[in-house]
Amino acid sequence: MKLDFRQARESDIPELVNLLADDDLGAAREDVSLPLNQRYPDAFRSIQRDPNNELTVVESNAVLVGMLQLTFIPYLTHTGSWRCLIEGVRIAKDYRGQGLGSRFIDWAIARASERNCGIVQLTSDKKRPDALRFYAALGFEATHEGFKLKL
């Protein structure tokens, strides 16, 4: 399957919101109503302005089939290295199980390498056991316990 990776465009936002909402967890926290909640375009523009954030989509035959966000973070630890945080990974339901997610994560790791990152990290909700197995199979290790505080 031929895949094209590109930076997301503002016109992609409705499709991206639908991808984010396309599971039990996402359906409970995303707003797919139209007109589109203004917070989505506002967030998109903030991501676009930040040189350390990239919102990337993957297309197959000109159909948007996946998305992820990369955030490049400078650290003092690890001798002042950079990290790449991968978030918001989604593959459209009809395209899952075809190796697309693995290829997208491989692309993201290569992008992190291009940006001289020494570590690639991600989080996945504990309620997504399939995703946890997927990332472990790609070589990611659950070395830390993560915490979040909703404000």
C-alpha cells in the first residue's frame, strides 16, 4: 500500500476530529458536532505556529487514513538531549490491521532522528490493551509510570 505522509492542513480538521473520536475513549471526550467547535481550529493554529510541534497525516490513494502529533522537547537530562513525544496516534478503522500503524510509527521515529532526538516517547491509555501490545511489539518499553492531572 502506497502511503503519503504530509503536514496536516486546516481543511483536514473535521476529518482529524472524527479520527480522534472514533473509539470509546475518544467518543467521550471529542466534539464532532458541526459547526466545528472553535477550540479545534484554535489548537491547530497554535500547533502550526510552534516549530517544535508537527501534526502529520498519512494518506493512502489521496484518502486521509491516519494522524499523529510530534512534539520535540529539549531537556537538560541525558546530556542536554532532545526528545520526541508522539501523541494522538490514530488510524481509521477500515485501515487497521494492514501494517499502516507500524509504518507511521517508523516514519515518526525517522523524523525524530532527523531532529536529533535521543529518545522517542509516547503514552497510551491503559484502557487500550491492543495499543499497549502494539507499541511493545515495536520495541517501546514501559519504563516509567505516568501521571496526569486534569484541570
